[in-house]
Amino acid sequence: MVRTHAESPRARCADERPTYFRRNPAQWEALEHCVLPWLVAERSPTVARPLRIWSAGCATGEEAFDLALTAHRVVGSADLAAVAILATDRCPDAITKARRGRYSHAACRGTTLEYRRQLFLRSQPPVSRAPACFTAGPDDREHEVDRRLASLVRFEVLDLEDQAMLERVRGLDLLLCRNVFDEVPRLERAVLWRRLRRCVRRGGYLVLGESERRCVDDSVATLQWRDAVVYRAL
């Protein structure tokens, strides 16, 4: 869907956005029980292309791997090739960490044991310079994402202000962009919203954060499922 590009001045960052698995659980419930099943049901059996999903501003990858597991739960193991997830962030260090697919126990706060069993391959002691006499406790271990799920995600460095690159992202079935606009000057948010909206095909879905929801216009319909609000492109 998009290639990596040369690092821009804005890409020099130390990503400080709060990020952890299953952030905003109501949205994940809506994705698993409504949005993704709707998208799967709409697919024609004669269309070979996969569902195209983009996690914009993915930080260190938790959201992207949440998407991979949620898609797996919906489509099943036999049809994982029908899902393609692009995950991008402007911070190269964040993308490097995301590609490793290893996370601390703190990143999993709020997830159930069963969820972690489905998401992770195994737990490992973290890389540490501590003396060997100190052993890792249960809260210090690293969790490695299951390789089958990791294979669904392609991580790339992308600054959302790079208009030329955004023009190459089209025909999305689902876009997640949650609180990325917090980092965008207010006067530029409406323009960026319109560019991102054009990336989603008619009938595709958008899951947004609070800062993005302030830019929503009449190019989308608002849908509510329990405590979650999602949007459908018109």
C-alpha cells in the first residue's frame, strides 16, 4: 500500500504517546463484533484482494497487533491471508520496536490471560545488564507476539504530513487513527482529516480518537455500538 520514505525533521522523535494493548476496550468490542464481521460479510467470494486495514500512528505496534488478533478471531486461521494490515508511525525508533514484536508485561495491562495466550508466542526474560543472580519476576518478562499474527502486519515509517505518500494509500476497508491529531497543529487538522478520509473506500470504516472526532464532517455516517462510536465512509 505504501513504501517507507526518507526521514523528515518531524520524524526525529521520542514517542511519548501512552500506548498499551486493548486501549479503549469498547472500540475493540465494536471491531470484533460488528465492523470486521460486516466487512467479511460484504466481501465477494470472487474478489481475491484482502481486507485492507491501516493503523495510522501505530506508535510501538500494540494497536496493530491488537488488529491482527481481532481479525484472526473473526476470520479464523484458515483465512488469515484475507487480511493485510499496514501500520505506520513517523517515529523510526517506534517502528523498530514494533517490528521486534516484544513487549513488557506493563504494555499488557487490562488484558486477560486468555487474550495474552492468543496474542503471544511465549514469555522471555528481558535483555538486561543486571547481575545473573537477579532473576526476572513475572512482571519483568517480555512477551513475544505469535509469528502467525505478526505476519499479517507490515510496519513502515510514514509522516502523515507527507501528502505525496498519503495519495498512494487508497481503497482502505478500515482505518484506525486514534489521538494522532493531538500532535498536529489545530489549523492543519481539517486538511489532514480530508486527506485521510480519501484513503478509505466508500462503505469502509473509520475508528477515531477524540481529537480526530472533532474534525468529522458529512463525508461519513456515525454509527454507535454499545459504548463505541465508529464511522462509515459515504
